[in-house]
Amino acid sequence: MLKTNQDVFEILSEAISEGILIVDENQTIIAVNSSTEEMFGYDKDELNNKPLEILIPKTYHKGHGHHFDTYYKNSEKRTMGKGRELYGARKDGNTFPIEVGLNPFNVSNKKYVMALAIDITERKNYTDKLEKTVIERTKQLTEALAIEKELNDLKTKFLSLVSHEFKTPLTGILTSSILLSKYKLAEQQDKRDKHINTINSKVQYLNNILNDFLSVEKLESGKVNYKFTEFRLSKVINEVIYNANMLLKEGQKINYPENIDDISLIQDEKTIELALSNLVHNAIKYSPENTTIQLKVKQDQINTTFTIIDNGIGIPENDQKNIFNRYFRAENALLNQGTGIGLNIVKTHLENLGGTISFKSIENVGSTFIITIPNKPN
């Protein structure tokens, strides 16, 4: 048979896994269970008759006395620290988050407070981890929504662009075909030829757009097969300039590169021609009449470098970072025909072949595009 209240306390408190400690009105610890000693890193009976402050981090000492006195006077059963975080201090000085429940009681007309302490480190770590996960997921979702919005805006812009780029030449084709039927006399052949040329030009333009779209699809699906052969560079340059000459505006001319007769490459010939044609055609399109487009070539033991210089409208500084993005068109180029696909295709092809493309541009002064390609596959 148990003879003292102390015996009863010890039996009951040791059966509980949470920390139990009892303090008097002076905040002196008069009893603890082994769970409390283990939680705070103390040996058996080491906490008895010690001030409660040794279990509280020093940064909280100043305010704790007032909180305890207020609670002691009110003598109500409640959870301590409700609405704010509580921390305990171990013997080694380390702190950890705790949850404390308080319960006042009287013995022999003397009031005491029993505290039930729980180490919530794992719970807090889980909560913090969960909060970080929620924040990260929210960030990812926000970014995903921004990307989706950007893609939707891009799709809307693309559909509008395609609609315009197809509608304009189709309207020209329809108009020319209607007018053709009106010129039936032999002496009107020159007028018929004019409209036939218009139709041919518009059909070729539409065909080029469709080829660009097919190129994009092939590049994205990885279905591009490059064919590496050795060829004289002059052959490609001649083809590029011959086709470009038919697009020249009044007074425009292209300066033929010097000393290229002995230059040869082992590369995908069609890709090199595509890249050069795109840049030369852009130089013609975005340059005014009576201007010169320069095409320069330089080769060393490793690379061949092409430089295309124009005196055209240039690229606005704010648009330069996006110039290789698919479907992007600079603000000062919106009135010109184009899909904004060409430079993206060229850049992707060149990078697939180990090459690079860069540029320098000043608005209303002109642009310089530079292509560097290995003389042979790596």
C-alpha cells in the first residue's frame, strides 16, 4: 500500500511518456518524471529544487516571469503559449520546440502548477517541411500558370500571324486570277504575265511558310537527318546570291565575298545554304532601297565564319533578347511579311551542327549577323 503522495506521483508520472514537472509559486521545480529529465538532458533528481528558468532559453527569460505570474494568479487550466511558439532549453544549451499544458492544483492550502511538456521537434520539422513544400509547389504552379499563359498568348499571336500571312498572299492570288480572266486579247499578254508572276510569287511565299512549319516539326521531333558531304563554298554562295538577286529592291546590291574559290567544307550543304539565304533575305527585306548588303567569309583551320552586314532598320534594343525566339518579331518589323520562325530554325540547325549564330544591331543603323560553323563534323 502506498504511504505518501510522492509515491503516488512517481508511480503515475513514470507511466506517462510525456514530460511532467511541478513548480511552486516561486517557479521552483519540486518534482519531475524521468521523461522530463531525458527530454531536457538531465540526470535523475538533477532538476529537483532548481529554478524553472534553467529549462527556458535565455532569450525568453525576461518575459517568462510575467507570463507565469499572470497565469498563477488566474489559476486556470490551459495550454501555455497558445498562439505563439514555445522553446525549451536542454542542459547542453540547445533549444527545441515544445508544447506545454498547464494545470493548477492545491495541496495543504498551497498552490502548485503541473506542466505537461511535449517535444514537438518532429512535428514542427514536418510542418516546416510541409510549409516549404506548399510554398515550392505554389511557386511551381505559379510558374506553370505563367508558362501556360505565355503559351496561350503565343498561340493566339501565332494564329493571328498565320492568318495574316496566309490571307494576304491568298487575296493577291485570288485578285490576280480574277483579273487574268479579263485580259483575253493577244496585245494584253504583258498584263497577263504580270499577274501570273504575282501568283507564282505568292504561291512560292506560301510554300516557304509551310516548309518553315515542317522544319519546326522535324526539329522538335528529332527527325532531322543531316547529310555531311565535302563541297566548295563558292557553289553555295553563288546559289544564295543568285536567288537573292531576284528579291533586291531598287538600287540594292550584294557585295560578293572575296577569295572563296579555294574554300571547302565537310558539312550539311543544304543547312548552310538555308542559314545564309535566311540572313541575306532578311537583310534585303529590312533594308531600304539603294543600300548595300555585305557578305564576308573567313576560314581558319577549325571554323568558317560568315558575316552578313546590312544598313537596314536594325533591331530595337528591348527586342534583341528575344530575336531568336520562335514566332517573335521585333516591333519595327511587324508591317513586313514574315512568321518569326526563320531565325529560330537557323539557330537550332546551326547548334545541331556544332555552330553558333550571333548578332550586333543598332536601330535605324543596321545589323550584323555572324555565323560560325566547324569546317567538318566534330
